[in-house]
Amino acid sequence: MSYLSFIFANPRFLGFGLFLTFASSFGQTFFISLFGNELRSDFGLSHGEFGSVYSIATLSSGFLLIWVGRAIDRLDLRIFTALVILGLAAACLTMANATSVALLCLAIFGLRLCGQGLLGHIALVCMARYFKRARGKAVSLATLGYPLGEAALPFIAIAVLGAYGWRSSWSLFAAAVVVVILPIAMVLLSSAPHKRVSEPESALPGNERKRVSRESSLREVLRDSRFYLVLPAVLAPSFITTGMFFHQRHLADVKGWSLELLATAFIVFAISQSLTGLCAGQAIDRFGARRLLPVFLLPMGAAMLLLSFSSDPLAATLYMFATGATAGTGAALFGALWAELYGVTHLGAIRSFVTSLMVFSTALSPPFMGLLFDAGTSFETLTMGFFIYSFLVSGLLSLVVRRKAWSGV
């Protein structure tokens, strides 16, 4: 089935997945950071102090996500979605009325948990759970909401901030979440299969049944050696890209690049992420998610190698294009892989655990890289280390993915 016919066959439910990843932008770093100067000024925080508050809130949200995220396996999908969206609105309102650093930390915690964490979690769990023959396409279409949010919402946020100030802006965001996002999500969700798990694997074609070993609980997953073989690859993109983007000003200074050049390169990143995600969706449906594991880190590894040797302005564009390719492929890949390896009955619990680990990695990456820079480590040495890591992990996975035990057949 082509993407076009697939979209026409399931427009509302696919739209639900894409809309939720788009709405998750309210809790993403790129969105919250737009208000960083105002927040630091009003609360009297230095760059380091604000970063510490943000890291504490992010780590706390990642920790709680392990337990909250698994509720999607038990609650009615409409109820769970509505509660998360209302939680996002409450976080926006808390941000608008924060009068202390503690309340600021609580607001960021809510934004990260409900926005960055749970909205994307709902979208990708639903796509993987309710679509089987076209699971890769469904996940890749849903992940398009991330670059769409990165492209559209900063302009809106900056305009609202300039017109009304940061407190009124967050009040307006809270109202928009309740008046716009919640009703649209419920309308799109009205076409969803509101059952706890999808139909049994016996309903699938023979080649699809072979891709799923059996329905596994989170406890069983944590005893599976395959999980720990995949984990270094799962955490690499979020750790590396978050740290690189957080320290992009330092990268620009080291390479002699203008911030305008990097801003333009981000457009290339978004385009690459979208296109490669769609291509990965097709490949997952045809070959299976596990077949992409050994290769999806290679573009980012090549980008790190390029940064180790080149300061040419073209390298900035190529670096963003290649990193976007890994980001797009990885989003589709890990949206489908857990269902393929472990089934869908406990998919919410499994994915929320993995997502929490990714959140931890995004919180630890900026200070880790910062400490290395403070100790005198050059950007070129760091990126060479990332290159070596990416290719070692890819080589390991290329060996283990061929094992009969890995295939589950």
C-alpha cells in the first residue's frame, strides 16, 4: 500500500498521531528555550542556574514517565489522551503564574512530562499498536509532527511574546491547549479502535507473524539480552544531537560559522528528518525494523567524522542533513521495533521505560559535553569519539542481527 492510499484509508487516526507529536512542541526544549532570557531575568537566574532547574525538571519527568506512560496499556485511549492534554494546559497555566523558582521548576516538569514525554508517547504507541501491516508508515507519518512543530511554532511564539509578554503568552497557550488542541484531538480520535490491544497476531500474514516473537511484559524485556544490545543504539541519537544542539554556539565559534548559517542548516535538518522518516517507514514495512538497526547510525557517524576534519561552511549543511537522516530513521525505527520484538500488549510500559532513558540521556548530555570542553577537550576530539562510537555500535548490531536467536524464529 502506498503512502497516499494509506492516508486516504485512515485520515483521522493518522492525523491524530501527527497532531499529538505536533502539540508536543509545547514541552520541547526548542520551544521553552525561546522564553529563556525572560525567565532568567524575572527569576534572577544565571545561565547555569536556569540550566540546572531545567535538568532537574527534565530528569524528574523522565523518572515519572516510567510509571505514568504504562497507563496507556490499561486506560481507555480517549480518557488517557484527554488527561494528558489537560495536564499540559495546567503546566502552561502554572508557568504563566509562577512566582518562585520552585513553581518554575514544577511548570517545566509538567511541560516536559505531558508535552515532550506523554503526547509523543501516545502517538507512537497508538501507531505501532493499531497498525500492523503498515506499522512503519504509520509511525513515520506521526513523527512528521515534530519537524512541523519546529518549523511553525517558534514564529508564533515569538510574535505572541513580543505582543503580550511571557506570562500572558503562557496563559494564551494554556487556553489554546484546552480550546483548540483538546477538541481537535478528540475529534481525530473518534475513529480510533478503542480496544486495549490490537487483534491477535494470527490475523496477520505469515511473514508478519514471524516478525513478532510473542507478547512480552516489561519484566521479561529487561531479562532479554536483545534489549541491552539495542540500547546503546537507541540512546546515541538523543544524547549526541541534544548535546551538539545545546552547544551549537560553541561549535559555530570553533568552526568560524555564523549563527545564520546554522539556522539555515536547521531547515535542512528538518527536511532530511522528514524525508528519511518516510523512506524508513516503507523499508520497515517491507523488511522489518530490526534490519535497519545496523545502518541507521551511519549517517550521523559520518557527520561526526566530517566535523572532525572540516570547517568549510558546506560541512554545516552536510552535518545537519546527515544528522537529520539518522533522527528521521531512528524515530520511525524505534516506533516500530518494540512492537516487532515484544508485541503490543505491554507496549506502553516498554516504550515509556525506553523513553525515560532517552530523556535521561538528553538531560545528561549538555553538562557532560560542557565538562569535557571545560577540561580542554576540543570539539574535533569529541566528534571523533562520537564517530568511533557510532560505527562500533553499528558493527556490533550488524553481527547480532544475523543470529537466529535474534530473529525469534
